Amino acid sequence: MTMTTKKKNHKYIFIVGGVMSGVGKGIATSSIGKILQSKGFKVNPIKVDPYLNVDAGTMNPTEHGEVFVLDSGLETDQDMGNYERFLEMDLNPDDYMTSGMVYKHVIDKERNLGYRGKFVEAIPHVTDEITRRIKHAAEKNQSDISIIEIGGTIGDYQNILFIEAARILKIKNPQDVMFIMVSYLPVPGTIGEMKTRPTQNAVRQLNSYGVQPDAIIARGEFPLDQKRKEKLAIWCSVPVENVISAPDILSIYDVPLNFERDKISSVIMKSLHMRTKARNGELLEWKKFVKKRNKAKHKLEVAVVGKYFDTGDFMLSDAYLSVIEAIKFSSYWKDANTRLTWINSKEYEANPKKVTELKKFDGIIVPGGFGETGVEGVILAIEYVRKNKIPYLGLCYGMQLAVIEFCRNVLGWKEAHTSEINAHSPHVVIDIMPEQKKNLESANYGATMRLGAYPAVLKEGTIAREAYLSAGASAKADGTVEISERHRHRYEVNPEHISEIEKGGLVFSGASPDGRLMEIAELPRSIHPFFLGTQFHPEFKARPLHPHPLFTEFVSACLKKK
């Protein structure tokens, strides 16, 4: 007779928002996941976005924030990037859900007689599909705990079905489901006192859906005092120890440590009837990282020159979130703090002489983008930093425009351009992939780009290869170094011109295994200390404990210049 071990029930934590959006549900979800990892649990975060878009690919980043791309190619909300960075893991498409995905599945199933002629309704069919996706993600990840962030706030009409699905799951599994509300406690300037009433009202609204939060994360400008904790506990029907103070702090990476000061892991363990598997092993490395950030000795000034920079500072931090975080990670591990200055490239188009201001910076980054606006200003900036040997890192469009600038000003192809802007140029050095032309002609823009992880082979004796090898990449038996990076673009370096461009001195140090697609372009160190562009988005793979090698190499070059 064989004995079988009964698998313990899977646990679910739902993170919901109260009072207003943007209070940090994504960082709270990431931080809770990090803490639970340190306790020995395998976790999988899930982001629920209630909009009807099937994915985030067609949304303007200046309105909704950065579009984050997974290895699978799925275009997702920026919170997925926070999850990956905090948890040091690559997420699956099953870890992301939108109302559009759910409704599309239900409607397609109904059209295919999947419901066998039944009357299809929001409840139970839509809520059942939500639950199915959550459980499927848990099974796919083989995790102990799922942490599900429901986007928006309690009062959003489009959230009701997701909260209802969570409520039903809680009724069926009362010891395995926990609700945490992240809510904001304002301090009105003329009053000078932290107010709990908005949060009380948010909890009552959640109660009206049949859900009671098990814990409250109290966001605010200042730490929560004991009196407010007791007040929230009484009026919101939660134990006082389950009210977690979450004041504004210098860095989001301090949040896991901040939560643990209020013993959030103990609150979760008690609520979910669990025992800790391990002690704070992994948070020791996290503490080292946070300490490096706080004690960095060097100061770097880096300019980010781009196209979308007239949308306001609040928009910028969201539209380029992964770039900002990637430069932070590499800077911290190089004992530096980097201040970014955002420069609208349209200013250089209006006044080309203004480009000389770039000489005061230690390095220049040109991030991704689409379209014609501000492009000539970016090209002027690239020409200046190339000639003046200022470290340069170009990301996606930043590589394409670097190739165009090189062709114009080194090879003498004055009309060199991308077909995205000038398809009739005598030197179309950047062109669209042939397989995508039909999609564009029929105005089918969703998920038509080269998306997700693709391999690239690195050329010997190049900056790129040295950077990856120094970060732990290994060579195959034949000496080949192959990497995998994430893409989000339609246009490539035109194969017709590659040979001539390389003869002129620009090195394509990374290419697809078949040699057809150019992935990295650089100038040799003998010509420029660091001039490198990537067709992919290295920022999507940067992690706090494992910074991206190309960002790190860029930071090193900036430090040498300084």
C-alpha cells in the first residue's frame, strides 16, 4: 500500500484599491510577493485590467503608461514590469487578464456552441471564466500563492465582475482567500490632520459587494499613527494589527522592508492559515541592494532625448518606466546615482545650436518611439554625441536613428531615412518587415510587430559581447555567444545596405542566428568610448539584483567620462 501526500490548498490574495487610483497597488502586490518569496513560498502575481482592450498594445503610453512586453510577446500593463523586477522572474501570458480577453473568450465560446445552447450571462459565465483563468495561472506556475491585483478602484463599475468572481472564490474556499485593500489617507493642507473617512467609505462600498477586507494598507504622505490604526480597525472591522502603514518613501524598493516592519507576512500567514516555510533569506540580498542605493558615492547626469516629452513630467515617468528603473539598477551596483534630464527633441529642430547643451551630460539615451515627430532633432543629438565622444545608448528607435545618422553624416547618404517616414528616399536604410506590410495596408495594427523574446548571436571583439560575458553569459562549444532579448517594433535595418554600412565603420555586433536581422549596432572603442544601439528593449530584462549588462556598460562609460 502506497501513501500519498495530500497537496495543500492553493492560496489567493486579492489586492484592491480604495479612494483613488495610482496609490501603489502594483508596488504593494510586488512587495508582498517579494516578502512571501523570502518566506519560502512560490508565488505568481496576476494583473487584472478592467478595460475592454484585449491587450495593452494599441494604447498610447502617454495616456496609460508604458506597454510592457513579455517573453511570449504579449503586450501588457506596466505593473507586469514591476512584478518581474521585484520577483526576479519572467511572467507568462496567463498572468495577465483584461475584460477584453475575458469577454472575447466567452463570446467566441458562445458562437462555437461551447455553452450548448444555454442562456449566456455575466454571472455565472463571465465570473466563471475569470476564476478559470486565475486557477489556470496558478497551475501553470505551480505556485503556492497567487496574488491578484484588480486594477482601478472599488467604485469603478467595470471592476464589479472581477470582485464578484473573487467573492465567490472566497465563499467556496474561506480559509484560502484573502482581500487586502490599498487605500489613501489624505492630509488636507488647511486641516493638517490625516483623515480616515475616505477609506472607511471605500470599505463600506466593498462591503456592499459582499466583500470584507482582511487587511488595509494605508497609503499616505506620513506614517500611520496608532490612533488612526485603531480608528480604521474599529470602523472598517479589521484587527488593528492588520492595518499596515505605507508612508511615502524615497524608493519603491524600500517598500518590502517597510511592510515587514508592520509584520505584514504574519498578517498574511494568519489570514490564510499558513506557516512560514523559511526565514528572511532572500531579503538579505534585497537589503544589500537598497543599501547600495542609499549610499551611492558618485553622481551622474544623463540626458534622455526623445519625442513624447511635451506631455508633462507625470506622463514621462510612466511612459518610460522600465528605462528609468534599468538605469537605476546599473547605477546602484556601480556605486552611483544617476539623475535623468528629459529633453524634447523638437527643441533642437527649432534651434539646432541648442544641441551643444549636451556637452554638460555624462551620457545620452534615446529611448523607443514611433512616427515622424521630433525625429530630426534626435538625429542632430546623435550626431553631436558621436562627434564629441559622449557615451550613447539607443533603444529600438534609438538604434534605427543612430544608423540613419551614421549613413547621412559618415557615408554621405544625405537623404538616408526610414520607410516609416520617407519610403521614397534613395537610401531607405530602415524598412518594414515584408510580412507586416499586408497587415498595415489593411489597418490591422494589433500585435503585428515583432514582439517578445528572440535570440541574437554576438560578434567577437565587440563591446556588446564583452558586456554580456562579464554579466555571466556563456559561450557554446563552438565559441558562439547567444542571447535572448525582448522586441516591440515593425522596422529593421534594411538588408540591402548592411554590407556598405559595415564597410563604413559601424559594427553590427548582434544579429539573428540566420544573419538576416541586425540586433545591435556599435562603434569600436578605438573610435568612440561607448556608442551602441539595440533593436530590442534591454530595459524589459533589467532586474534590481541582476542589472542589464548593456545599461551597466553604459553607466561605466559615463563614469569614465566624468
